[in-house]
Amino acid sequence: MLQSKNFEWFKHKTVYQIWPRSFCDSNGDGIGDLQGIIAKLGYLEQLGIEVIWLSPVYRSPMDDMGYDIADYFNIDPLFGSNADMNELIAQAKTHNISIIMDLVVNHTSDEHPWFIEAKKGLDNPYRNYYIWHDPVNGGAPTEQRSFFMPSAWTLDEASGQYYYHLFSNRQPDLNWDNPQILEEVYKIMNFWLERGVAGFRMDVIELIGKVPLEGKYTSPRGHELLKLIYQHTLANYPETLSVGETGGANVQDAILYSGGHDELDMIFGFEHFTLDEVAGQSKWHLKDFDLVSFKQVFKKWQQGLHSRGWNSLFISSHDAPRPVSRWGDAGKFRVESAKMLANTLHFMQGTPYIYQGEEIGMTNYTFSQVSEFRDIEMINFYNEHLHKTEWGPERIMQSINSKGRDNARTPVQWSADENAGFSSVEPWINLNPNFHEVNVAQALGDPNSIWYFYQKLIKLRKELPIIIHGDFELISPEHPAIFAYVRKFEAQELYVISNFSALCQHVELNANWQAAELLTANYPRELPFNGVFDLGAFESLAFLLRN
Ligand code: NOJ
């Protein structure tokens, strides 16, 4: 490992996730591309972004929108070329932006040459790159479900064996018990690191430690593999960032992943994303939001990783509904609630991730028919449940409109122009019809927009060490509508108070308010405070006591 490895370089930076297909279309085919991203680097710099997480752009049949890779070394022609990728990396640098790529190595596409070879027969040298098993009692080897299908096993007619896939049957899982897979992954990562990317977001990386025949998603082996990966790749570059998608991890796991600087820098834990689903059921089994549990989850992670690891902070991604629709108010209080959610999150400890369109408060799309769906998870859920008595079309559509991934995958709304300024032609998926009111051009023209609020939050993180280093304590943890916390660092105290409801809320807090400096507020607010706050609908504010 390099002696001079810097583990701190990203700690005051904010990451922006680009899901390229819906970001910006430069060549008029209705699909976003790398040149479209290059054209918007100035925009991202203006927002204050210093790192981009780029969702997959590799060659792919797009069964799962690029999370099914057929060639790890080449850019899919839909998005551009390797020359475009080199240009993106170089141009981003001139805007002080680093790029991390998505690394999807739990599985490949069924069109990857390894899988095409592997299918040729039991003796093929690539057979052992994947997970195969003979039928058991004439059927699948285990009862395990895949995330997208009723079974994690699909029969390969030619050989009579089943292969294993935790996602679609066009995404066969790699066999991580085969040491050759590690060698292949080192090659892939070093190829892109040598070309100047700063690191990786590692897709469902905890699953590389799975034990298929026992139905276990993870095992200690996952940590051993990540240590090897780190040593052979990221450890040899001075400034890297790696974030592992580990949906099922708890705080103890997160400390193992991120605390030792020898596996990952941080992980995405999904505990706060699962609170609106019935425990033990699928994401489609909806449950009412409960702020008290939501606060407890943040407290657990903030306190649990303080000085022991590092959090990632996110309320949005290409896999989740839009946060204003989920936890705020997508109607009358859209602007207030979008700022409130951002304010609540961005003063916590960790690295914030903003998903494209979040910075203008984009909302969920309302789907009325299956022909509008593009996402394999939504389509498969619909088809599998349509004729189940406890579901039926109405309940399915309710779940789709609350939790479906395509909600967050509609094109970025750049302007009120035709096709929302995203493309010169009709996009690959419907636009959210509210683009006439909700768009970047509008936001940039309004000093009170959500956009400028995000810009301020990103800037404050670079200026105030308390955001990076302070501890975390909830205030009134049992309050059903107020999310309030205080962070302390040296002599300073940072307070954040947010109203998660449309009703006014009365709050009284004791502190040395004479010393208070207002940092952010989504309603006009004046100093000095007297400690009594009557908060309006979705009101949120943050203030610093320098003491
Ligand atoms: C997680 C990705 O974020 C999601 O979009 C994808 O479908 C699965 N992993 C499978 O790669």
C-alpha cells in the first residue's frame, strides 16, 4: 500500500449521482449520454459538486439498465465511446470534479463472453466462473427467490444444470469461490483507475460473500474478498473513494467495512429505506411512515459510526422513489418539504449523495398503465402479482406509484421547453408532466429555489468543521412530527430542527441563543431567537452556537 494514502480528501465533499440514461441527451436519440454529462459539468461545479458517481455506462444489453454488463472495458455505444469517457474524466478534473464508476461484479450479463463460454459445456474453462448445480428432486436446487423473479435458479436446458442469479435470469451471479474472479476484478478496477477515475460505487458488494446452497446472502468471506480487492487496486492510488452497496448491513458490519481503511471508505445501508415496508415482506408491501423510527435509525448510524467508520448520507437514488413524494409533500409544500429533507440530512456526519433531479425537488411520476414501465423490477412485480387475490391491479399500481424505480428514472427536467430540455426528441421513458413548473431553468432564476438551498448546504460542509467532526444527539426523540438534533464539536453546537408535518408545531429549546448564528432556513426567520419556535408546515432551520 502507498505510504501517502489520503483517507480524508473527500470528507467535506458532496457526491452527485448521475444515472446517465436520464441525465442529458446530446445526440438526439432520446437517451442521455456521456457528451450530455460533459455539457453539464459547469452546472455541477456551480452547485458545488466535487465527486460524481456515474451509474453503469459499460456495454450492456440493458436488461437491468446497465447493471447487466457484457464488457467491463468498453463504453456502450448508447452512451458514447471510450474516448468520450476519457474526455469526461479529463473535463471533470478541470471543474475540480472526481468521478467514481459503478462496479457491478456480483453478476454479469448473460451476454458476457464468460457466460457465453460457460454455457458451452461442463468442461469449458469458464464454466466455473458462474454458480451451477444439478437439479434436486427434478427441480431447482433450493427454494430461494431472486430479487426480480420467483426463483434464483434457472435451468440451462443444454447441460441440464441450473445456474444461480440473485437478480434477473439475464444477470448470472459470478462464482466468487473461484480465485480467477478476483484476478478479473483487479484487472477491471485497475484499468479504470489507470484512466483517472477516483474509485467505485460497488453494486450489491456484500453479496459476493453469499453461500447459495444455504440461502445466505452474506458471510465473513465477503470481508476477506474486499480486503484482497482493496490491496490489489485502490490501495495503490493516493486519493480514492469506494462506497459499497450493502443493503442488509447493520452498524457492526459497517464498522468492519469502513472502519479499518482496508475494505471500503463507506457503505450504503438501507435501514431508513425499509421503514415504509412491512417487516419481513417485500418492498411493495407498504406501511405508513413513522418519524420516530426514522429518527432512531439515523441516531443509531450517526452514533454508531462516529469515530469508528464513516456514513454515507442519502435520501434518493435510481432505485428509490423521489424523497419529496416519499417523506415530504409533492403538492403545495413541495419546495418547503424538499428543503426540509435536505436540511435534515446535510448537517449530519458522513458523505452526502444527491441523486440527479433531487436538487430541484423532482417528484414521483404517476403511472397509469404497464406499457409506461421500463424497469424490469416493476414489470416482473406486476406480472407476477396481477392474478394473486391479495393483490390485483389497484393495489399493484399503488405500490408501483409509491415505490417503483421508474419514479426516479424519468428524465432530468432542465427547462420548460419541449422534452424538458433533456432531448430534441421524445425520451425513452415518459417525462414527468410537471416539468413546465419544476425545472432547472426555473430553479436557477429563483434565488429562493431548492437548488440554491442545496448549493448553500454543500458550501457549508466545506466551511464548518463541526459538520465533519461533531457528535450527534437527538432532541425529543419521541416527538412524532419534529426531527431535531444537536451536534457538538469543541466549543460549538449545531442545532437542526425540522417539522416533518404540514401542521404547525410548537417547540421550546434551552440554549445560549444570544450566541446563535442562523445557517439555513426554509422560511424567513430572524435573530435573536428566544428558544420558542412555532414551526410552519415542513419548516426547517439550522443554527450554530459558537459559544
Ligand atoms: C443495485 C442497483 O442499484 C440496482 O439498480 C440493480 O438493479 C441491482 N443492484 C442489480 O445490479
